[in-house]
Amino acid sequence: MNLYFAEDTLPADTMCATIGLFDGVHLGHRHLFNVLKIQAAACGLKTLAVTFDQHPQHILQLDRPPISQLMAATMRINAIDEAGIENVLVLEFTEELAAMTSTEFMQLLHDKYGVARLVVGYNNKFGSDTDSTFDDYKREGARIGVYVFGATRNNGPVVSSTIIRDAIRRRGAIRQANLMLGREFSILGTVVKGNQVGSTIGFPTANVKPDSLYQLMPPPGAYAIIAQTHDGKRYPGMAGVSHRPSVEHDENADIALEVNLFDYDGGDLYDRQIAVFFIDMLRRGEVKFDSTAELKSQLEQDKLAAMQAIDQYVNNDD
């Protein structure tokens, strides 16, 4: 895969492109990418995914809280690559870009980034002229040398990033979300210092700070996970998402992600990057334990449940 940014210039009339944030790179996105690959092959062009550094709503709706995202930008780009797209263009979503009409944006894609064909998703809109229709895109695109094709949903999955975010954030429905994603919901982060209570009771945890400022977090609870450490090795484990430490109460604490890796003996993880892949929710909510003995007993039960969930997942035994 070739990765490009706004300052780059691509050869004229070489690209068949599609546009989107592609948060989660879910099954719906991959259906769109398949249409893109078919169109590119038919026209003798290369595939190009045009995406953005942040969610457009962070610029368009400053009066609203930022939208949480399903995956960090680096994981999103890797997932687009895994979907078989040859080129990715990452544009900084600015007020200037947001002000462009669809025609102006297509002109930019054509003149600077070599786009000769554009595949538009069945419900995709782009440009400040939000009332423009697919027929408008086709007419204006043809005038400037960009030929627009529509990717209808047809038998494609009825999936959206919004639906997946809702499944995770509101209900902790990890298994349902994973089915829509076609992969595990994941969080990429860096291991930081924690309170180290787990180490004293035989369940050492890695406290993970998400790398993305807008990372979506599942609701508080316990989860079965598989983690990939900085050396590329994968370990089964369990994770706790909480607003506070399990023993000491702190209403003002940030949401914490603590990961316990089973049979890990790879040494210090501090300041190392780790990817946490969520398999299933084990239990929901936070529990205030009166003692470390109660906490240890609960963690032992969680570990057994996590091992069972991971075994079922790995062996596709639903």
C-alpha cells in the first residue's frame, strides 16, 4: 500500500477513488471497497481510498461533543490496506476543506490526486452543498473529468459506524459489534503506570492509555480479550474498564483500561504500545470490593469465563 498526504501530487488520470472516514473499516466499507476494485480493474486504474485525519463532525459541529472513533488512525489505515486497497490518501479535515462544494472537491481530486473515476457509497454525501444529489455528482464530475459510479447496497450488509458505536458504547455488545466489523473491536494504546494492586494478588495488569484522543471506550465491566504486544506476540487475557480503581473509590477518576495477560512472561511493558482486541463482555458494571480477597475471588471467576469465551471464539464454537 502507498500512503499519501495533502502535500503529495499523484499522476493524472491514474486513480479510481472512494471517499470516507471509514471508521472501523466494517463490512459495509469492505463491500464498497470490493465495488471500487471491480470498477478500477474495468477501467485499468489503481484503487485509492480518500480518508481524513479526524471525523468531519469535529469541524462541522463544534457545539457538540467530539464523536468517539472505533479505531486509531494507524489501525484504520492498516485495515484499509488489508482490504486490498492499493493507495490511501489522508487529508487534514479543515474549515477550508469543509467549505468546498462537491464540485470543488472533485476538481481537487482530479487535478492534484489523479482521480479519474469516483465510486460513491449508496448513502454517502460530500461537499458543503449538502443538497446535491448523486445525479449532480455525475453531471459535475463528468464536466471536469471525474466519472462517478454508485455503489448500491444491494446484498451488501446493513452496517454503519454509528450502529456499531452504539452497540459498544450503550450495551457493551462486543460480539454483535465484531460481527458487523468483521474483526475484533480493538483499542491501540500505550502502557502506563497504574496503582499495581493487581500484582499483589496474582493478577498483574497493564494500564493502557489509548493513543487516540477520541477512542471509543466500552462501558465499565470485565471483558475477554486478546492482546498483541509490541513484539507482535498475541496473548489471551481479560480487561477491566472502570471509572476508578476497584478498591479505592474516586468519583473523579478518568475511565481506565486495565489488561491482564494470561501466561505473559515477556518483561516490562511500560511505555510500550499494545493492541487490545475485545472478544466478549464477561460482566457489566463496576463493583466496589471491600477487600483484596473479594477482588481476587472475582478475578479468578473472570479468568475462567474469559478463557472459555476465547476458546469458543478461536474455535468458532458459538
